[in-house]
Amino acid sequence: MVLVDVAILVAGLVLIYYSSEKSVEYSTHIATHLKVPPLIIGVVLVSVGTDMPEIANSIFSSYTGHGDINVGNALGSCLAQISLVLGLVTIIGGTVKGTRRNVLVLGGAATIAVAMAAVVVLDGNLDQADAAMLVLTYIVLLAATTKLSCKECGTKNIDLSHLKNGLPKTLALLVASLIGVVIGAIVIVETVIKLSTMVGMPEYFISFFAIGLGTSLPELSVELAALRKRNYGILLGDLMGSNLTDATLALGIGPLLFPTEISQGIIEPVALYVVFVSIVTVSIFAWREKIDKKAGILLISLYLLSYLFLL
């Protein structure tokens, strides 16, 4: 039985890897064809696509009255993406670059979003007013980032051969690739949950560490694919856009439809730690205009330190 679960997990990883490669490819083609900076496509389109598992989990967990799973998944994904994912990308793929202005705009918006999420969960309750505020925050910050950010580097000499059959077909292929990312993530999350429940951990911690990590795999695949193509716009847009989406839209959409309570005590310290790591990451990135392997090791270390909360 365990071998079957492992095989399913590997299949999910393969699906995510392939679909993420294609999503970056098609997004870049469409952005170039429409003369829209890939940075914006990453923030608006790809980040929402790769966050569909978190959004679906938010709705389902809130509907079933498991608010801790929603909060743990959202905050766990934010921490994994801003530290572990970014760190692994630099270790595996090389240095990640970004202009100071875009890092400050996008990273600042993502940090504000995480801070808003932390403030909300400190109340110990996610009612419809809190959820509506989170969703509204997403809309406001999304509008601000798309308006204030500038064209990112890494968009020259892009082959537009995929558009020879027309823009509609390429859009359809992009949607199909994003669906593949979501399906792969869901398969992984379900398998990880099945394997993790044997440990007997609280729902919040399972969601924060297991599901949060699992639903961050699409971002890892997208970021690696974008880095190989030296498309820093898609990379930065998806990375920061995913944290913005997770901390506001994904966290709020479920309770907006189905208000739910969350546990007190164990959530607050972890939420504040996510804010701290976000500030550190954005500060380093903006100051140096890059995240290299040394910075990547630091970010991975910050992620691993979060496991001290399990003690």
C-alpha cells in the first residue's frame, strides 16, 4: 500500500514538472504577443493558476469546518515559497535576479498580505468580515503591483512559433497546462495527507508543513522552468504573486463562503514567523537585486528553523 502511495506521489511530481514547464512557455509567448510584460502575466495569471490547490482547499476545509487546515495551508505555502522554494531554485538553477523596484513593489505587497493574514488569525476567528477584508486586500494590492511594477529583464529573443496556429489555441494550451499543475498538486497533497496522518499531528501542523509544502511544488517547478529560460519576470511575478494570493484570496475565499473558527495558541507564533521571514527575504533581494546560492542557503535554513515550532 505504501509503495502504491509513493508511486502516485512520483506521478504527481512528474505531472507538475511537465505542466509547469509548459505554463511558463505558453505564458511567455502570450505575454510577448500581447506586448504585456511577463512579470504581469506571472502576477495575475500564473500565480493564481499555481495557487488553485490552496483556493480549492480553502473552500473545502471551510465548508467542512476545518479552519485550521485552511490557515495552515495558506501560511505554510507562503513560508515555503518565500524561503524554501526560492532557496532551492538558486541551489538547483542558479542566481535569481530582479530589479530593486520590482522586488520592493511585489515583495512589499506580498509582505503586507502576509502581515494582514497574521493580524486576522490573531483574532482566533475567520468570519465573513475578516474574509471580505482579505479578498479586498488582494484586489487592491494586485492593482497596485501591476500599476507600479516595471518590465522585468529576460524577455528578449522569445520564439513565437507556438502562436502560428493563433492566440486562442495557445491560450487553451496554457489553461490545460495550469489544470495539469493543479491536478498534480492535488494528487500530491492527498497522498502526503494519507501518509502524514499516521504520525498523529494536529491538523494545523499537518496542513502547515505537509500540505503547505506540497501545494508549493507548482511554484518550485514554475520558478525552475522560468529560471532556465532566464525569464525573471515570470519567476518574480509568480513567486511574489503566489504569496500575495495565498495570504489574501486563498485564505479568505473559503471563510467568505463558510465562516469558520480556528485554534488559538499554536497558530499565532508561526504566523508571526512567516511575516519575519518575508521581511528578511524581500530586504535581501531588494538590497542585492539577486538571490544567489549563499542567500539561498540562508533562506532554506530559515525554513528549516520553522520546524522548531513542532517541539
